[in-house]
Amino acid sequence: MALPWTFGVELEFTIVFVYPHNVALPDPTESRKLRFKPYQNEIDRFISEEGLPPIHSTTELADRNIYNGEFIRHMVTPAVQRDIAQTLHAAGFPGHMDNPAKLDVTNWQIDTDESVRGPHNTEYIWSSVEVKSPALAFNPKNLKVVEDVDIKY
């Protein structure tokens, strides 16, 4: 007996943001969500992994020159992933809220993808994102699920 066909999709894109969360927007007419606030434990983990001196507030973080560009992108990316996971979850798509990048073929996974990048030398910071579907049975219902996810975010 043949096994049913399954499929999965990967959506690869970049999300632009500003940081810290209270910085003025480069374009005040911008209506997209551009602020993603990392949790303190995410900041602490990033600082520890990079071997950088501890910080005690986002204001202190913003004042330190060593925390810029690539550092900020890597530090805020978990907050971006969490926001996408929350958006998918609210729309009824299962995923791991506590660890969006957790490998699990039964849930939507939100991870980074360094093969897609935003432009350099802009006033924004760009985060590379990869959204992976769970393994889905190949049928019209699940093809519609994938179409709906693309529309939701």
C-alpha cells in the first residue's frame, strides 16, 4: 500500500525594523510594524553568547557603540520570530510559541535564513526570516492552508 503524498513549503523573506523600540522612525508616515522588542532573557542570552559586557537596560544598550548593525539584528531576530509565531498562532496555525525555531514537522517553524538579505546602508535593520510549514498531506484543503498563511502576515 502506497503512503500518501505529503508536502511542505518554505517562505523566505526579510523584515525591516528599527531599534531600540523608542527610536524615531526614519519615515514618520510608515504604517508597517517596525518595532520588535526582545525580552530581557533574549538580550542576556545574546550578550552572553557574544562574550560582551552585561547591560542593564535598553537605554544602556542603545548608548553603547559596540551594539549596532549586525549585533542588533542578531539580538532582535528572536523577537521578530516570536511576533511571526504569535501572528500565525492567532490565525490558527500551530507552532512553538516558546521556541519558534524548534524543528518539528508537525508545527510551523520560524527560523532565520541568511540567503535572503535586505539592503545595506539604510536607516533600518533587516532580519532574514524563513517560515517552514509542517508536513502536510497533499490535498486541496492543505493547499488552501498554505495560501492562507501567505495572506495572514
